[in-house]
Amino acid sequence: MDFQDRLQRAVERGRRSGNEKAREQVEQALNDEELRRLHTKHQLQLSEHIEACLAKLPDHFPGFQFQTVANERGWGAAVSRDDVGLGSDGRTNYYSRLEVVIRPAGKYPVLELAAKGTIRNKELFNRSHYQRLAEADPDSFTEMIDLWVLEYAELYAAKR
């Protein structure tokens, strides 16, 4: 095989390699788009469940204010209340809040649920639960949301 044949084969290999890389980039872009779409689907479904759960807390604990959360921290909901009590040094303000959100899509393909619970100025929990987006099970997130809201309600009822 002379140099000209080897040169021609090298050029063909290079073209095939370039075409494969271009095809891989297109597939990766489609995969990234599919992951974003999947994240948005889960985020909408779970944020509706969060809102439904937290909207029921003010029925059991009058004074809590419900609010929908849609910001850079995530999508979900929060309930909060301010109380005034008498302490040894006079009047004291107490703050209670539960916020549960699905974090926005980030650099890594994960679905993340985050919750922060405060009762009477004391942070009781700051939790997160996540799964790889391609393997995310919305039912497990729904169960986690239920568990955290129920736990907060039980702790609040015990501390008031």
C-alpha cells in the first residue's frame, strides 16, 4: 500500500470520526432537552402535591399563612406564622415556618426535594432527598413530602 492510499484512508477515518462526534453532540443535546423536560414534568407534578399538603395545615393550626413558592430556590409551598408570647424578659416573638420545594434543574441531572422546618424560632429540620433524574420515582418523592409534612404537624402540635 503506497502513501496515497494510506492518506486517502486517513482522511476517510477522520471524516467518519468527525461525523460521529457531530452525531454524538446532537444526541447529547436531545438527551439534555429530554432531561429538562422530564425535570419540568416532575417539578410540576410534585409542586402541586406540596401545595395540596401544605394548604391543609392552616385548617388544623389557625394562624398559619399559606404561600406558593416559585423562585430561584425552587417550586413548592410554605406555611408560616408569627406568635407573641410572654417570656421571662417580657414580650417575645416566635416564628414558625415549613417550606417544601423541588429544586430547579441544575448542572447535574437530579431531582431534588428540599424542606426546612422551624418551630418557635428553632430550626427542627433542614432536609433534602434526591434521585438521579433518569431513575427518579415520583411516588417516593410524594411519600417523602407526606412524611415531612406529617412530622412537622406532629412536632408543631407537641411544642405549642
